[in-house]
Amino acid sequence: MAQGPSGLLKGALYRVYERRLLKQVKSGPIPQHLAIIMDGNRRFAQELGLSRMDGHVEGKNRLESVLEWCMELGIKVLTVYAFSTENVSRQADEVKELMRLFKESFRAVGDDERVHKHRIRIKVLGDVSLLPKDVQEAIAYAESRTRDYDRYFFNLAVAYGGRQEILRGLKSIAAKVKNGELDVERIDEELFSSHLYTANIPDPDLVLRTSGEERISNFLLWQLAYSELYFTDVYWPGFRKIDLLRAVRSYQMRIRRHGK
Ligand code: FPP
């Protein structure tokens, strides 16, 4: 993109600010698990006169950058809300295009040399049976190619709903009680957590939502009981490194206040 002198100056100032913020944030406690509700792809596209799908592709590209920034900061677990159970009822052509993007993205993720170099484990949270077969196969490909990794964890909630996840866990516990495998008295928070898609994944320390909406929208309902919440106005494809750094800085100030 061509930039005038003021654009260049702004870019240079941002880089200076970003470096300062990065240094400041890196000296404080870093959340182990960051969860993100990526929102605003279509509004971003509309404001720039792009197609809806361009917005989603920009959102996917931004997600790759955010994963890199998280690793640079030392955030070990990143979980993103990519497709909710409610999103299934969007217009058929949008769902179809998104499914194609998911299929291509999961195949590419499975082959991505950065994923193997940094030993990132890919996991999908959600009812994958609701997705087309070729998307299910692409997910299985990415998951199986990374199943032995444990340096970073990248979870994508796809066809995911928090209430549905809780009901699924509840049913599986009830079935174990019914067939005598489990005593009701043994049901506690830890056991319940182990029956969710996020079994063995620590709860998020920080949950971030873009695009100015301040709702949880059925995301990780059980898991975010004690998480810090952070909302920012920026649309997801426009989310910058300084937005991530500001979110982590806010997290650090809050945990310092209530001494976690
Ligand atoms: C929210 O914006 C975004 C989505 C529903 C889809 C998100 C998908 C991606 C970022 C691609 C995921 C990539 C991989 C690797 C699977 P919106 O459509 O709700 O936009 P709006 O809030 O402006 O309507």
C-alpha cells in the first residue's frame, strides 16, 4: 500500500511504541492460556468494500500472525472461536465458503513447517460430526500430524457451543453412573472438566473479544469461570500486535491488583 509522509511517520511511531510495549509486557506475568472470540470479519470487509469472504480470509491470515505473537510472548495455549453452533445457520453460501476455507486451512496447518518446527499441537473443540466429511478429514489430518507435540497448544473451536459441550459431558457422566462405572459421590469439578472437549487443557487466564461486542456467546462457559475478560473495538482482521500487548498489559495490571 502506498503511504504518504504522515503514513510513514505513523508506521515508524507505531513500531517504536510496539517495541516499548513488548518489552514492558514481557517483563510481567504472561497468561498461560489465551482464548479469543474472533469477531468482525464481515464488518471489516464491508468497511473496506471487500467481499465477505475476503474478510474471512483476512481473519484467517490474522490468526496466523496472532499465533506467532503468542509464541513470541510465551503464551503456551491459544484457543480461538472459529465457528459456533449458531454459525451453522448462516446463509448456505457463506457456510459453504467458510467450510472450504476451513478444509484448506487445516490441510495447510498440518503441512506447515512452522507448526512442526515449534511443535504446536492442533486440536479442534466441537461437534465435528456437524461438519462436511472433507472438513472432518482435514481436521483429522492436522490433529494426527501434531498429536505428539507439547510445546504449544493451538485449539480451534469449530461447530462449538458451550452449553452443548456441558450437556455432552453431563450425558457421558450420567451413562457411566447408570452402568455402575462411576459413583455419584465422585463427581466433582475436576471430574466434570475431564469430560469436556478441553480435558487436560488448563482453563483460560484471559479471554479476549474483538469488534466491540461485550458478550461471551456460548464460548467455554464452564472453563472461563475465573478468567479475566478483555474487550476491544478493533475488528478481528485489523487486530494488531499492540492490541494483543494491550490486552496482556491489562491482564497483568488486574492480576497485580487482586494478587493472583
Ligand atoms: C467472525 O466474524 C468470524 C467467523 C465466524 C469465522 C472465523 C473464521 C476464521 C477467522 C478462519 C479460521 C481459520 C482456520 C485456520 C480454521 P463475523 O463473520 O461474525 O463478522 P461480523 O461480526 O462482522 O458479522
